[in-house]
Amino acid sequence: MTAAIRWRRFAQIFLGAAFGLALFAGAADAQKQGGSITVGLELDISGFDPLKVGVFDTAGFTAAAAIFDTLTYLDDKGVAQPKLALSWEHSEDFKTWTFKLRPGVKFHDGTPFNAEAVKANFDRQKDPANKCRCAFYIAYIHDVQAPDELTVVYNLNDPAVNLPAIFTIQSTNNVMQSPTAWKTKGDDYNRNPVGTGPYIVKSWTAGDRLVLEKNPDYWNKGHPYLDRIVLKPLPDAQSRFASLQSGEADIVWDDEYDADNIQKAQKDPKLAVHTYVGSGAQVYAFNTKVAPFDDVRVRQALVMAIDRKKMSQAITNGLSIPATNPYGEGSWVKCKDDGALPYDLEKAKALIKDYGKPVEFKMLLTATPRGRNIGQVLQQFWKQAGANMEMDQVDQATIVPRAFMRQFQLTPWRIVDLADPDPQMYANFHTGSPVALANYSNPELDKLLEHARITADPAKRIEDYCAVSRLVNQEAIWFWTFQNTYYAISSAKLKGLPKIYSGVIDISDVWME
Amino acid sequence: MLGFVARRLLYLVPVLVAVSLLTFLIASLLPGDLAYVILGDQATPEKVAALRHDMGLDQPIWWRYASWLGHVLQGDFGRSFRTGQTVLQAVTERLPVSLELMVLAELGALAIGIPLAIACAVRSGSAFDRFMTGSAFGMLSVPAFLSAILLIYLFAVELRWLPATGYVPFEEDPVGNLRSFLLPALTLALGEWPVLMRVLRSDMIATLQEDYIAMARAKGLKPSRILLVHALKPSSLTLVTVTGINIGRLIGGTVIVESIFALPGIGRLLLGAIFTRDLIILQGVVLFVALGYVLMNFIVDMLYAVLDPRIRHGHA
């Protein structure tokens, strides 16, 4: 290394450090203590006891993020960082993970947070007698051990190379609840949750408001900033936005189907639109065991007939972002070549002609205006290519059993935003999985999925997952229309909102300017 | 009289049984088995079968209805499987909100409808009367979800006089409570006043042609006294009935209005129960609403009987 280069390196590091410090100092000054905010959510919060609610909905997530803590959190770059856990290590085969916990943390009711509490949370959900819907998502964990006060050991059935990242989402599985509280409160615990988080439940009027107050003994000194957070269900999209405009709400949940208001807010200097493109996508699965989808030409033709840009324009005024693979912008899996079939109507027509028989089929859709809208657009695209789709609009709750029992030709599905692709990719595409909806089996695909889940090197995993994408795209057993995009609109004065990972609007560390 | 009241009360029982049975049937015809809703994306056939058994869903429907009815008769309306709240808790928590909304809406409708009806009756056939008749039909055809949004934009977003959404408990802040109810009550009232106005107007026109009104005029009484004292009272019989029956329409209206204005009332509870397939809550709420409606009709019947002796003697 020559002197000049060495000097340049030094200068870079020094300047970088100085700049970083300046940024940090600046940010710290701007954060204002005190005040309160009102959050407008889409749904009524039904509660917090995993045994009761099973999983959180969007409203439950936002509240849970303020009341509870998780072992880890995702930083701005998508990397897991310490929260209730201080450090972690894994065994060679990624099947045993050991977490060291933060000492001196207490639940709001004074119960100490320790390894026993973590184990109690897990055991309660895992216990078959409790029949928790939440148990499904921890099926890969065999057991949790608490060898000492601050050490937790997770023994897994399947390897997980990215476990700390999986623990970051504020789900019923991951948030730490006070064992004393659920034991003493019984049925009432659901509406009187106790966590270690930055806010404590002050009062709750069903259907109206959940009032949270600052936890004065929060382990993270100096946090949170606000004295009070009021969470309100505002189910109607128009009046929710009106409440934000009139100042009754400071931040509201939204989604791309409310495109008019989002676009209005983008032009309003008093409002700020927060958006995050997560991993995963809105997806559809062909049943490859039934005609006409047992022929790859038909599947390819239908996929190539979809003009996603036009579709986005038609359903969300252009806000929906086209997806060409199941990973999405928010994923660390980035592919140079994901093998996506291009939009090519002529080719689609040719493929259907080549198939020779009439292409007629039914597509499952949710019985909502949204489902009908999507169905009509696809119907038009496919008609142009020479295929006739009939809409089979059913209740949301009916889609799942129909999909499980393979009683469909084409069904909508969802790949949600998770910190690691493995759980969903393996479930969706590995031979024999209950949600491998396409009924498709390919040893090569299985091998790639099995390899990706036990490989630590992200670069190698990316290679595997991109090969999976190429294979699935070429075989056209599933297709993806749009990426998972999440929205929140707030007053421009609200600062410090982190990325909307997994669609969770986390207001636990925001402040008002 | 007592016999009459008892007889009318007895009629209520089959009505309530029929309503609850119908709700039970309709709720079980809803697509999407409850077990699938609860299990979501892990609804494997074995788990579904096990859960259906646990919840008694594999029992025949008449048996499930009978056991639900049995519990209700013992005062046990059941518990929500989602929130753990009992039906009684959930309903009593939210009932005051809906009642206040309905009472304010009805008062608002009367406050708009009565003066307009009198004004129209006095000048029946005039341009004003024809204009108001037209407007009444117009207002009757505006759905609540449209007038709600228009009112919000005008009074909350543009003028900022009233809150767009939300609810303030009365004991916390009486003025804030009224402010939070003003727009939702007005929304409902806008759909109600035309009916009241039309009914009162035609009755009043008839009354004004009675001889005793001409007599009062001849005695030189003030026109306002004639209208408000001599004509209004005898003209409001039908109005009372319609006002009572309107409560039924209002219950339907509250479902929409409570959602738009985010009021924590019965309507929202009902809607949420339908979406989450919380059948126990759904059953309970419908039963309470039916009971309220039936009682309201009962009270109207009674009022009729009080006002018109022919009815209570059974030869109307």
C-alpha cells in the first residue's frame, strides 16, 4: 500500500466518522420529547393474547409494536440488531441458536424478563392443548431451553440461517408477554396486555380507542419520546383521510387501493406519505394437475398476456409496482436474471393456438370490489390472447380451504413480507407441502430449496433462490402481479417512523416536531 | 287494559324466537366455515375436523340452536371466541353510543321535519310547498354514505368546525360528546326528515280543513297559536307512529354511519362480527336489536291504544 493510498484511506475513514458523528448529533438534537399522537387504523383491535387472536392484523401489529418488545429488530438496512437479546450464536448446522438476554428488564407489572419468561411464552403457544393458531408459525422450532437466567437456547427441527431476522417482526410469536399477567388475568388478559415495551396500556374502549402511556422505566433510556399514543380504528378510508386532513389523526394506515387519497397527500406539503416496498408479492397459483393448466404452453400464454403496467393503472391508478419474481424490492435476494416471461401478446396467442384446444377455465377471486376489479382486468387480457376465464368469486374464508383441497384451477395467494425467503419458498414450492398449490413436483426445484435453507453464505443462497425463480417463471406454475407495498400517511411534523417492514406501522419511537 | 298489554307482550315471544332462529340459519349459511376462519392458512382437514368437533360445529344445526337458546334462557349469551368478551359486556359497552346517536338523529329529523311540514301545510300547493316536496324526495334518495362524506368535507376538512371522526364519552366532556355526535346524527336525520315531513304535512292539511280550525280563526286567535296548539297536536298521531317505526330504519343506518364516523356503537360491533364470523356476538347483537325493535313497536301500539280507545277494546 503506497503512502498516498494509505493517506486517502485514512482521510476517508476520518471524514466518514466525523460526518457520521455530525449526523448523529444533529439527529439527537431534533428529537423532541413529549406530546401525543393519534393513530388512525383500519380495523378494530381484537386483542393481544396469542391463544385468543392467533395472529395480529394490521391494527394489532401497530399496537403490539408499542406495548411489547421483540428479541431483535431490523435496522434500516434490513439487518437484525439486538433488542431484548444482546447477542446470539448458532451451531454449525443452524439448528441450535443461543441468545443472551438483556439484563435488568422488567415487564410493566414488575415481572422480571428472563430466559424463563421467553420459554414460557414459547411453551404456551406450542402446547397442543392450547390449540393456538399461532403454533403453525413456530412448527420449525422443536423446543426452547433456559439454562440460566439470561440464556435462551432454541432447538430447531429445520435449519434456519437467518433466525434473528425472523424474530424481528412484532407477531404473536415474537413479542414477549408477561407470564404472570396471563396467568392471573385469564380471559381478561386479551384486553389487558402486559409487555416490556415503551408504552403501557392506560385504557381501552372497545371499538373506539386504545390509550397508551409512556413507560417511565423503559430499559432504553431516553426513549420513547411521546408521552401518549391514542390508537383509533377508523374503518372508512374516506373519513380516515379526512381525520388526518382536519388534524384529528396524526398518522393513518392506508393501502394502494386508496390511490386517490395517497396521491392527494403526496401533493400536500402538510402531509407526508410513508411507503415501503417489502419482500414477497401478490401471487397466483395454477393447478398443474387439471386441464388446461397441465400444459405448460397454456400457463406461459396466460402469464405473457398480462400487461402489468396497464393493470396497475386500472386497479390502483398506477401505484401498484409490477413484480417479476417472488422476492421483491424489500428482499435481500436480488437476481440479475429472474427468468420472468415478458409481456408478449402475440407470443401468447401463438402458444394458445399451438395448444389447439379451447382454453376455458374458472379463476377463484375474493368476493370484494377489489377481487372483481382484478378479475375483470385479467379477463380482458386473457380474452385478447384467446382464453376464456370465468370468475368464481368466493368469500375470503373459502379461498383457503379450496386451495388446501386443490379445488381450483387458478387461485390468488399471498407471499408476505418476511425477513427471510426460506419459510414461504420452501412451503410454496417443495414437493408435498400442503401449500405447494400448483401440485407440481420437480427434483431440481426441491434440491435448490433444500440447499438454500442450510447454506449460510448469502451470495450462494441468492444463487439458489434466483435459480428457483427462473425455474418457476419458465414453468409458469405460479405468477406474480404486484409487489407488497405498504403505506402510511402522516402529518409532516411526525418524524422517526422506521421502514414499514412486513406492513407494520411501528410508531413506538416517533416524535412530533 | 292489563289483559291487552299481556296479550301484546305474549305476541313478542314468537317474534323473537323466529328472528333468532332466522339469524342462526342465515349465519350458518354464510360461506366460509368458522373453523376455516379461525385456522386460516393452516386449515388442514384434520385440524378443521378437530376444531369443528371442539366447537360443536359437527352437531346438527337444530341441536346447536337449541343449546344456544337454552343458554340464552339462563341468561348466558356466550363469549366471543376472538376477544374473550361476553356478549352482554360487548353490547352494554356499546349500546349507549347507538342509543344516543339514534335519539339525536330522530330529534334532528323532527327539528327539520316539523317546521317544514307546518310551513308547507299552511301554503299547500304553493311554489314553496312544491319545492320542499321535491327536496324531500331528493334527500330521501341520497344514501347515508354519500351525505356523510359530503358533511365531513364541508364541516370537518374545509370549515374545521366539527371533528371528522371519533367519539368522546359524555362523562369526559359533554360538549365534546355532542360535537362528536353532531355530524353522524345529522347524516341520519337528513335521510329521516323527509318521511316525517311528508306524513305531518298531509295530516296537517286535513286538520286545517276541520270546522273547529275555521272556528278558531273566526274567534280571531293568533295564526301561530292556531297552528301550534290547535292543529299540530291532533295532526301528530301518525307522526308518533312513524317516528317509532323509524327506529328500525335507524338501526340499519347506524351500521353505515358508525363505520364512517368511527363511533363505537352496536352497528360497528355487528359489522365486525360478520367479517370475523364471530357468530356468538352476531347472534347476541341481532337478538338485542330485534328485542329493541319489537319493544319499540310494542310501545307504539300502546301509545295508539292510549290515544284511541277503540284499539284497546279490540274493535278498531
